[in-house]
Amino acid sequence: MDISRLVMLCEQNELSFLNLLEWEEEFDDTVDGCRFSYDRQRKKRKAPREWAIPRSGAFWEKIVPHATDEDFKQHFRLERSDFYQLIEYLKCMKKANTSFRKAIAVEKRIAIALYTLGTTAEYSAVAQLFGVSTPMVCKILNQFCKEVKRVLGPDFMPHEFLTQQATLQKCVQGFYDVHGIPQCIGAIGCCHMQLSVNTLLALVDYRGRFLYVEYKSPSSQPDAETYKGSALLEMFDASPFIELNYKIMGSIAVPLMLLGDSSYEMSPTLITPHPSNATPRQSVFNNALNEARHVVDRAFLELRARFGRLAKGLDTQGKPNDIIDCCCILHNFLSYKKSIICDSWVNSVPNDESKQANFTQVTKSDPEAEMIRQAISTKLKVRVSCAPE
């Protein structure tokens, strides 16, 4: 705009040219002042808060990569090769990176879960070792247990074992070949773990692998009542293969059955020892049954030895039933992989946990069950020292 035009506008609006120039100068000073103030505030502004708090996981990042195979097994309760096979099984645990932070690698997630299950340390201590938050440890543990049940459960502890003819035949034949007792699927037992309000009921096969576990009955309840109120008894009674796979021994039809100790009430499908060793035959039978039934006691001992979390007690942060199922499935998986239990783990199990939950001898006898027990005692064979695969 030229000067003459600007002067004319000033006259029309009763403004002087000098006033307009003064106003323009004040405006420039104001703009410069605002710009200076804004720049100063930008310099003083605090940095935005970080999404993730920086943590150090020196144990996982520096110690584990250089650990020997023996040390690795002590840390995670399994061989390094089995650890990498678990990673292949549980690739579904992998998480994607976000715009805020990088996801925890699947290898580290599985390591956190295994370490948590194998130790009695608090979640906060595990979190410090791996450089994660305490809630994240619990979250990873719950996810791991859920995925182990979903992915490995169908192969290593299927719920449908009582409706699978091939599985039943393998269990019965294996029990006879290894322990010398015919028509036996497995041995049952109850275990009350320290600091726990419930009893663990389990059925174990001839190799010491869990076929069925149930963790819900009160620890104060006798073993016989625990079994009577269990879903295992319902499944056993409902399975058509129990009666269909009977064998004639003498003149007695012997169905498929389970073995229990004297704390259980004997029935045609649950055989227990004689109340006393009154005769040589009863003594031989009792010794054979007790040796065969030892597989469930050994399984409980190895389970608690490998997974120290069970000895500490199952807190409310985790999901107890999922943790129990997960540990039993991993026990079966590692038994299949021939992973050896370390003596130091076994020695660390408290003495009061190596006993059964509530042993109350039951002397009540069932006539049909007594005839079956007598028939079985005539068909015992010498026990073989090692179990076939």
C-alpha cells in the first residue's frame, strides 16, 4: 500500500500517520515479547513421562546366557534343550511391539514363568531378576499356565483318557509289565501341600505320569471322602470301557480298576490292601500292591521337588487350579523327555509334605470287591525293574 493511500485512510478514521506508526511499533514489541516468553517456557517445560519405568534385568541379560547346562537346569528346573522345545510349543505367547515400548520376548516370558514355578521367591524378587514389574510376573505366569494347558494338555494329560480304548490298554498292559498287577489302570492318592487349603487328588499311571488331577476338596476331608466326591469317580463310573474290558480270573469277572491304600474304601473298581497280613498270600499281595502304589507317592514328591512354588503355597494372585494343572502337565512332558530330578530338589521338600493328606484306615469290606481281590492275588507276577516307554 502506498503512503498517500495510507494517509487517506488515517484521515477517514481520524488517525494520524504518526499514531499509526507508534501503534505498529508497540505491536512489534508485543509480538517480540510473546515470542521470547514462549521460547523461554519451551526451554523450561518438563520432559514427558515415560511409558515404561527403566529396569535392569542383569540376571536374564548377563548371567543366563553364560550359564552352564547344570546351572541353567537349577534356575529353570529343566534342560536347556527342553526349554527351547517349550518355546516352539508356546510361540502363541509372543507379543507384538507397540508405539510406546518393545514387547517382552517369548523366551524371556517362558523363562519368567518357569523360574517363578521352580522357586519359592516372592513375585517382587523374580521381577527384579528379570527387569520387569511385579504385576507383569503374575500376568506372565497365568498366561503361561493357560497356554500349557491348551497346547500341551491334549498330548500329555488328556481329559478323555477313560474313553480312549488304546490309552486304557496301554496303561493296563504297562502296569502289569512293570508292577505285576493285572487289570490296573493306575494308582490314586491325595496330597496336602503346605500353606494350602485344598487337597490334590491324582491318578498316576505305571510310569509315574499324571492321568488326572483335581484340586478342590478341603484339606481337612479324609481321603476316602475326597475320592467319593470327585469328578474322577463320576468319570470312572460313566466310562463304558471299564466293564467292557473285564477279564475272567478263575470264575470271577474282573473289571478295570484303580489301586489305593488303606485310607480308601474298597470297591470292585478300587482295590486296597488287606487290613492285615494274616496269611502268606495276603502278605505277598499287600507288598505287591504297596510297591505298585508307590508310583503316586513318587510322582507327588517329584512334582513338589521340581516346582517349589507348590511348597510355598498358591496365593490369590495366581490361579491355583491352572498352576496345578500346568505343573502336572510339565511333569509328564519332562518325564517323557527323561529329565532327571536333582537330589537337591528332593532334599529341599519339607518332610511334612512327603506324607499323604489324611490317612484314616478304612476296614469296611465289599463282598464283590473281596472276591476280585482274591482273584487278582492269584494272577500276580514278579515285578520288572524298569518301565518301558
